[in-house]
Amino acid sequence: MKLSVVFSCIVCVVLNLVAIMSSAYAQTVIDVHSHILTSDFVEAVKSHHAALEEGFPLPSWNLDNHLKWMDETGIKQSVLTLAAPHPYFGDTTESKRIIRNENENAARIRNQNPNRFKFCASLPLPDVKAAIEEAEYALDSLHADCIKLATNSRGQYLGDPSLDPLMDVLNAHHAVIILHPHKPDPYSDQIMKQTPLAMQEYLAETTRAIANMITRDILARYENIRVVVPHCGAYLPLALPRMKAIHPVVQNAGMVQSIDWDGNLSKLYYDLAGAASVQTIKMMLSITTPDHILYGSDYPYGAPGVLTTNLNRLKEDIKRDGELAPFLDKFLYENAHKLFFSQSDADNMVVRICEIEIYPQYLDAYIKAANEISTTSVRVEPGVISLLPMQIISEPNKIRIVEIYANQDAYQHHISTEHFKKYKQGTLHMVKELKLIDTKMLNPAIMPEILKK
């Protein structure tokens, strides 16, 4: 078999290993729960005297401060989601205008800062037809990374049969849904005066929305949808065992249908915004697995310094916990990277094969150096997906390295690092022949699915 054919096969094998290698030993963080509050949105809310509708003042937000906080805290990338309240005040035309403007603003920020932000598109519910139109525009034209759904949109709760046509569209697009609690409808203002929404009712709202979806088998039926549940899973670690226990009784009474529990629960991911701790994570692991837990900050709802301190404390607490320590990188980066990996990410990848022949007397020293640069680069450079050195068995002096970078910027950064310069200078005299082969993936569309395995 020709070497070119052999190494084409090798590339195929390596692509199937990308899910494991893409973020191994990640030293960075992806924040899946942060909010965008543009001046346009704030003014629209204030024009309806709704700034305190959720019982909490709208915090100030601007792009520069968000980036500054991310840099100080070690956040590589944040997912921008529109904050509450839901901008529907009885006029669908107005709601469509507000939400279209916000989606385009968020898309522009993402496009200008592609390595720092992803954006979550909002929809003008409760008008389902308008929501479908906006979802298709956001996903197909703006290339939104995910869709934000409120627990309820002015009384229209998730799980409502009227939303099934929208779920059809989101399922066809393999959409990731970011769920966020909103003020219940109906709701007693007196209750809010006693206990603010964010302290209790938001948790109940989140639990209620997921319960509604499960009892109609929404997530099992729409198998391509994945849902990120906010605030450490709300009350679900307590509610789900009770729901399962009572289900046979209420089903026999004709109150609910049969439920595909595994099919529903397998589509749920959980962010750590709000009350993350070792104890909370262990509760979450009673209903999910370590690969479904994601970091979330809830920025800017919370003083930046406090959010940073909380993240650093959480990191240290997890590192000290023997049960959770092996999953720290999964929680902070890897799980989110796999969940949000998109077609555009695949299109931007740089894939190369490096063919090297080594002088026999330097073979052992070169193999050591190649293994060192591979391990270091994948560990400390998030944009280096693969540097996989391999030795041809029949010709041991010939080494092949499969290189995969997230994009051209990641490659340029890699060759500028001190560890790469040390490797290059230290092995130059060992190399008899070197050939770099740039390649093109024949099926980049499969990469998002590979990375979600």
C-alpha cells in the first residue's frame, strides 16, 4: 500500500480521536451562562416600565467590561444570552423588532470576537409562527450557536403542545437550547415581596419547565435537541426521583402518558451558575454524568470580583476532592467545547501531515523531543487539537505527525511559542528530510458530530 494511502487512513483514525484530544488538559474556561444587556434592550424594557419586572434591578453591561472580566478570570469564551424580562409586552410586531435587533447585535459581537464569544438567539414567543421565523433566520443566516428559551413566555410554558412546531424546527437544526427561568405567570406580587424570585421561584420555574417537557416526552421525541439547565439543575436532583416514583400511579390514573426517562434525561446538560460547590455537584451527579456539567458564571448578575473569587474557590475545592478532581477540565472547558462545536469551527480547522526522516543516531532523542512537544502543546494550547507523532513500523527512522489546529490563528500562535521554538532548534540537526503536507477535510460536516461522541 502506498504511503499516501496509509496516511490518509491515519488521518481518518485521528479525526475519530479528536473528541478525546481536542481539549485534553485544558487550562481555560468556557462560560455557558452569561448575559448580554445592550442599551437598546434596556431602553425597550424601560419604555414599558418593566425594568424591575423580575424583582431585581437590571445590571449594567458593556462589551469592554465583559472582556476585561473574562481576561482577569481566565474565561476563554462566553455564551451571550439575553437576560430577563422577556421582551414581549402584548405586541408581536414590537417583540419581533426588539428580538431581531438583539440577535443581530449579539451576532455582530460574536463575529467581531469569534474566539471570545458565542451567541444564543432569543425568540419572540408566545407567537409560535414568529418564533419559528426568527429561529430559522438566527440559525441559518446569523449562524446562532444556540437558542434561548424562557421557562415561560407570558404564561406559555415549555412543554405546551402549541410549541411542538417550533420544536420540530429546532430539532431539524440540531439546536442546543439554553434554558433560563423567568417570572411565573400567573404570579402573586405579594410572594415576590417576601422572597425575591431569584432566591426561590427561579429554581421552581426551572424545575417546572423541565418536568413539563419530560411528561410530554419532548426531549425523547425530539432526539437532536440538547437543553442546558441553569443554576445547578435547580430542584431536579430532588424532583426527578419523586417523579419517577409517582409516575406509575398517575399514569394508571390516566393523568400522564408513558415516559422515556433515559431518552429525556440524556439530553439534559447542567450549568454551575448560582451556587456551585463540591456538594452541589455531587447532588447533580445523582441525576447526570460528569460529561453533562458545564461552568456558568451568570455575569453580570454578581460583582465581577465575587464571581472570580467563586470560580477560583470552586477550582481549588474540586482539585482537593478525590471523587471530582479527575473531571475538573470537563466541567470548565471540555464538555462545553464538545456541546457547542459547530460546522464553522470545523471549516476553520487547519489539518496537516508532517513527514519526517530522522538520522538513525538521533532517533531516540528525536522521539523524546516529539513526545514532549506533543504533550506540552495539547496540554497548554487550547487551539492545538492534535500533534500526534507516529513511527512507521517498517521504516523506523520515518516519523509522521498528524497536526490539527482549531484555526489559522491557533497555528500561528503555536509556532510562536517558546516550547515550539525550543523543539525546532533542538531537533534541526536530527532531521534528514522534512515535508509538510497541507490537507483539506473531505467531510468537515461530520466533525461536530465526532466531537459530540
